[in-house]
Amino acid sequence: MLTDDRLRTNLPGVYAVGDIVPGLQLAHRGFQQGIFIAEDIVGLNPQPIDEAGIPRVTYSHPEAASVSLTEAAAKKQYGQVQTFTYDLAGNSKSQILKTAGAVKLVRTADGPVLGLHLVGDRIDELIDEAQLIYNPTTSPPSYTPTPPRPKPSARPTSPWPANRCTCTADQPADHLRACGRFLTGR
């Protein structure tokens, strides 16, 4: 089904997203398009989606994932580019999983990131961060300061009265963490 850059069809008030519109058939793409349409319908006037900024993941062993341009495509479009490759062999999670892999960042010589490419086990868990690097959604003036962390000696207090909890395995996880009785057997 054909749409314009605002995902509208030729019928008034009818939008199309996901696998029925031309382009890559990716869950990340359909999800992003759905958010776009919802924002458009309520009048937020969102910017059209940058298709290159949508993550692509191949679930295999090892997994492969990317956001935006390859090194070759970036050179063709921008001329000189820089690449940086991080070997995941030094990453703690990769060591625990007894696996390896790499992250490659492609950028223009003077700054903006043009693409990120990842290969390794469970790198699908990192693709959202790669998307944020390519598609920054906030600028420094809009950052909210992080509240101060509690001092290491400060122990969080439980919302449940001491010695009154009757924890069972089916309690919500936040209760079990706060109470601690189920895990310690007290």
C-alpha cells in the first residue's frame, strides 16, 4: 500500500504502517510508524521518520545488527569518513557468555555518526543504544538532572512492617526485593 511521508493513504483519515507499506519489514519499523501516526493524529506534528535510523537485527548465531549507513555507503554519500571498531572480547558480558564480537561506528571526519554495526551474541540487547547514538532525541538543555544517589551506608527501608510479612514465591518482585524475607528465609 502506498503512503506519503506522513504515512497517509489516498483515502482521507486512513494511514498504513508496517509490512503493508513498501520498505524493510521490521518490527522496529512498524512500532516506530505506529507511534508516529498516533502523534500525528493528536496534532503533535512529528518529524517524518528517518528510515535509515530504524534498527535492523538478524537473529542468528552470532547476531548481526545495524543502524543506518555502512562504511561504503557513507563514503559514497559523504566522501571521507572515520571508522572505529570496538572488540567485544574485552566486554564483561561477552566474557561471561564466552563469546566475542565487535561494534563498528562510522562517522564523518568532523563528527556526526552515520552508522553503527554490531556482530556478536545477544547484541540485539544493544541496538537501542546504537539507535540513540545515531538518532539523538534530546539536546543538552533538555536533560533532567539525575537525583543524587543514596550513600552506600544508607539501606533502603521496606514499605512493609518488620516481622509481619508472609512472603510467598508468587509475590511481586518489588515486594520480594524490598522485604528480603523470601530470599533470606527469615
